[in-house]
Amino acid sequence: MSTTAGPMARREAKLAYSMLLPTIFIVFAIVLLPLVATFWISVKPVTLNDLRAPEATVNTRLRGSLENVGDTATLEFRIRNSSQQKQVTDASLRTTLPDGITITELDSRCQLAASELSCEFGDIPAKFSERLKIPVTAGEAYINNPIPLKSLEPSMSGGSDNVLTNLDFTTENFAKVFDGAHFWDVLWVTLIYTFGGTIGALVMGLFAAQLLQKEFRGRAVARGLFLFPYVAPVIAMAFTWLVLFDPYSGAVNALLKQMGVIEQSINFFGIRSTPVEFLGMEFQFPVALSMVIAFEIWRYFPLAFMFIMARMQSIPTDMYEAAEMDGASPLQQFWHLSLPQLFGIIAVLFLLRFIWTFNKFDDIFLLTGGNAGTRTLTVDVYEQAFALSNLGAGAAVAVVIFALLLILSLLYFRSIPKEEGL
């Protein structure tokens, strides 16, 4: 019996793997191909202009009119190279002339077979532009069935070197990334923004979960209101914050002036830093960066709130009753009972929020555009790839982000106790 079960099990395993192949292929295409493409572009000297491969183009125009038999005109083809830097090899033109059209003088590069016109131009250099003029005469067949020559659709063919597909590689993109102090300044801002936003969102979510743990009238409504920052459109929330903290017409500046806290309006999202004295010491307080961190905390604490609240609902109440009978204060109950039970979900939330915040682009871009000391690595990807039209450098920054997140994630998993199940 065991001898027959072995081959059958192997056949079933092969069948299962064959049925999983389409799913494996789809996962590979969706997940891995964009990652591989990013790594590929990061070592290519590619700009936005290189996305369109060099090609030969042609436009047709008829100079003169062909209304009667024997009328002559000039059929003009304007041949161009679309690239400003690279040549097109083996360029050629093909078109079909209408019946009744006779070519009176043929260019030396062209041949006519029946009504098929073909012209060979060889290699055409960058910025190439030429008008190929061919005199034609109208015959009776054309006058009886006129077809506008300017409506001809000639085809151009030719080869070109595509920087995206050739085997020319460079390390200049990564050299630009690590050149000077710019990268390290941006990395430092990214880490401050990520850790500040992540830890702040977790602490605020934990506080909100503790606040709404007990039963009271209207708790369901309060929970729904706490979710509003997370579910609201980010562009609407960013615009609201910009209006509230506007230095000229914002409500926050007006209230601070009436309370006597400030004398002049503060451009919260436009000032890089301001001197602040604390405990007898003066230091530069990062205003704009603190504001985008505050926005990050406010917008994403509901996610931590939901998960922590769900985990708190599953904690047995017997422990709290026993601790209360033993005289434990609410703070002691939280520290010794609630927090150890919540450590696992908080650890998972920290990892997820850290990765998401590290990759966050839209919040900062909408609030400050990366100005006033708020430029993070993701904003740098956009600036390099689109503002400076250097896709290779932008992809190199994206690869650096991937490597940093991979290293930080590995360090995170090594530091988390195994008993937490992470």
C-alpha cells in the first residue's frame, strides 16, 4: 500500500504546483518586476527624455494643386529624427502612391516599383531634418478618383539605441546620491520624521484606546469621530491644516495673538527653524518639520487606536479585578498588566507605521513641498526623477530607501523577543 501511495502523492504534488504556476507568475509580475525595474534603472544613465526611444518621423505635404490632367505639383516628405542626442540607423520610408500619379523626377535614394515608393536614408544623425521633394504629375485615373496626397500615411522605419534596454551601466547615479552633505541631511530629516511620526501615532493611539475603553454614553460616536482623520481625503486634510495655520488669515495665529502668546504671525509651514530658550539654553526649533510630524501623528493615530482597542477588548478582566483588590493603582494596572499584553500588537504596528511613514510622500509634498527643512528621501526621489528629469538618480534614491528599510527591518526583528511571535 505504501508503494502505491508514494507515486500518487508525487503526481498530486506536481498537479498542485502546475495549478499554482499562474498565481506564482502573477505575484512575480506584480511584486518583483517593478522592484527589478527600479534596480535596473538605478544603474542606467537615463533621463525623462530617454523614455521615448529615438525614431524617424515623417510628415507629408503637397505643394501645388492637381485638378486637371497634366497638372504638376511637388510631393514633400519632411523626415526628422525625434532625438536631440542619438542617431537612427537604417532609416527608410515606404508609401503607396494613388493611381494616376506619375513621378517626373526620382531622388537617387528612392526606388519606385509599380505604385510603391521606397527611400533609403541610412543612418540619420541627431536633430536631423530634411524635406524630400518629389515632382509628380496627375493622370486621368487620378482626376477621375482624386485622393488627397497630403492624406498619405507613409511609414518610417529605423533602429536606435535605447538606453533603457542596452547594456551600458553606470555608478554615477549612486555617486550623486551620496555626494556631499545633501544626502545625509535628507536622511537625518527622514529618520526624525519617521521616528517622530511613528512613535507619536502609537502613543496617541494608545492614549485614545485607554480613553475609550470604559463604557459611557456616546462611546460609539466618539470612536467614529476618532477615525475621521484616517478616513478623510489627505488632500482635504492638508488644505485644512494649511488654512488653519496660514500666517495671514489662519485661525491659529489669530488665537495665539489674542492670547498674547505671540506678537507676530508665524509661518508654521514655511519657517525652517526658530530660536527657542529652554532651561537656560537656546537651540533652534524645527518649526516646519515639527508641523509635518504633528500632521502625521494626527492623521494616522486612528490606525493604532483601532488595533490597540481590539486587542484590549480581548484581555481578561479578571486580572484587573484581582489587581484592584490588591490595591494596584490605575497606572500600575496599565504598566504591569495592559502594556505587556499590548506589546505584541504595538510591535507590529511600529514596524508597519515605520515602513509606511518612511515611504510617505504625499503628506509632506502637499504641506511644504519638501521645503523649509522637510525634504525626505521620498521627496528627493520625486525631485531627482521629475524636477531634475534624472530618472536614474531618482531610482538610485529609491534603491537606497529599499536597502535602508531592509536593514532596519532586520535589526528590528532581531531585537524583538521571539516569544512575542514576530
